[in-house]
Amino acid sequence: MIEKEARLKVINLSRLEEIKDLRTVWPHEALDFTPWLSQDDNISLLADAVEMDITVDETESSVGDFNVDIFASETGTDRKIIIENQLEDTNHDHLGKLITYASGKSADVVIWVVKHAREEHKAAIEWLNNHTDDNVGFFLCEIKLYRIGSSEPAVKFEVVERPNDWTKEVRKSESVNETQQSRYDYWVAFEDYVFNIPAFAKNFKRRKPSTDHWMNFSIGSSACHIAVSQIQKRDELDVELYINDDPDLYNSLLENKENIELLCGLSFDWRELPDRKASRIVLEKSVQFANKSQWESQFEWLADVMVKMKAAFCRYI
């Protein structure tokens, strides 16, 4: 009993304190918060919250006579993202700006980052998600700041409204043929499987499944990403490092080819493609897409290769 009491006496716990006034950390939205959020390490926090990979293209991006705080894209796709910041409670003025910017930038994803979301604006974002095209999504995120004792503040983004159909399955229709539907079904099953693998979930973020034959995953660089492709015509899975218009990066990786392949335990097909903007470093595998009983083994192979590729290539990027 005495030993137990002695152990309890040495446990000193601090209280988690929320910092209510965001302007004690970021005095000005445009001059302080937006530049902070646009940095890679910080935008990744928001990206984690909305379960997307975000690459910042421009801050204070022009939309007619106005400027949207951050104009970005989903890494590895052509989906455009606008981010509007507000270090106060939501208001009608910013909601109007949000729609104006979304229209002016032809945005696919709209993210409203605020101190506090009022109920009427939560309802407005929910209404927009329910009454706009399925290819457009609106997110409403609250900024939370915390500290423990005298520690440095820590930030957390909490999503209070998101698209209802962000992960819903594509319904069969006249515009979706059998091949497209089978691609979509494969991607849905793939993500359901691999995100239950801890090593994979730690390294990659969920993507919205589509009817495309490819799916891209960020590895923390705007210069390249990992792409997975299902080539159904020849029953082939491809995993590759896709380098977009950066021959210097390709050449620097090629110089370390032996070390990279040794780290992965894999041998890649290195495709410089000098007549094109992109370069590719590819691994192929013959599979049977029609045999669904083999899907899990295909998913395991993909997850293993992708984790190894990210670990090896990121040492040299």
C-alpha cells in the first residue's frame, strides 16, 4: 500500500487548456494565418482533417476584384481547391465570398476554415452539399488551439460539415459503362482493405474512388507522387513513381538507382521519356482482375510495394 501511494505521488499531470483567442497566435488573417497555413507542414494538418492530399498553388489568388486566401489542388489530380480563412465566427459575408471564389476558380473542393461555425452556416454548407453536383464538395472546419501548461500552442482542425457523398459508391447509370464500374468497384475494395493495414494507413491518405484506371497518392512532394494503375485489357497492375516535368529529379534518382532498389528489394523499369514532360519509374505485375478471390493478394502486394517505395524514394527527394 505504501509503495502504491509513493508511485502515485510522483505522477504530475497538467491540464489541457484551449486558447480561445486565435489572434494571440495569428494577429492577422492575411498576413499571419494564411502564410502559416500555406506551409507544407501546416497544410498537411488540414489535409489530414479533410482526408485529401493538398498542394498549395497560390496564396491571395485573384478572383476578379477579390482574392481567395489559398488556391490549391489535390495532389496528383486536376481537382481544384479553394480555402477561405476566417479567424472569427462564420458570417454571411464570408459565405458569399466562398461561393463567388468557387465560381471564379471553377473549384471542385471548397474548404471554409473558421474559428467557430454558427448553426445557420453549418446548415448552409449542408444544404450546398445536398443540392450541388456530386463532383463538388464543401467542407466547414473549425480551428482549435490547445496548450499544456506553458507549452507551445498546438493546432487541430475539426471538420464540422463535409460532403455526404464523399465516399459513396458511384451508381450505375447510362454514363458509367461496365469497365468503368469494375474499376470503381476495385478501388473501393482496395481502399477498404489497405487502410486496415497499419503501415499503409500511416503513410498514405484515403482518396475518393473514381472510375479512372489510375489512383494517385501523395508522398509529400509536389514534384512527384505514387500512382497505381489497373490495366484491365492486359490484366496488369502498375505501381510507379510519377515525376511531372522535372528531369533533374529523375536524373538524381537514377544516380541512386542501385541504393533505391536495394532498399526496396525490387527492380524497377526506369522510363525517362525525354520526349514527354513526365518521367516514370514503374513496377508491373500480371494479375486476374476478373477473379475477385485474388483481389486481397493483389491489394497486399500493392500495399507492400507502395510503403517500400515511399520509404526508399523519399530518402532522395
